[in-house]
Amino acid sequence: MKTQMAKVIDAQSKQLDTQAQEIRSQAKQIEALRQKNVEMKAQIAAILAKLDK
């Protein structure tokens, strides 16, 4: 019984580690997309400013 519980806990721990790693990776991707969004907004603003001249 204890061995089986230990195996389940170990498996869950590994699953949580994997999920945490995936979340960190997704957070990095989201941050990269946010930065790209900021850059694109700046480019659009510059284009619009040139069009208004």
C-alpha cells in the first residue's frame, strides 16, 4: 500500500513538474508576443503619423 502510494505521489510530482515547465514556457511565449505587439503598435503609430503629414 505504501509503495503504491509512493509511486502515485512520484508520478503526480513528475506531472506537476512537467506542467510547471510548460507554464513557464508559455509565459515566455506570451511575453515575447506582448513585446512584438508593442513594437508593432509603435510601427503602426509611426506609419499613421507619416500619413497624416
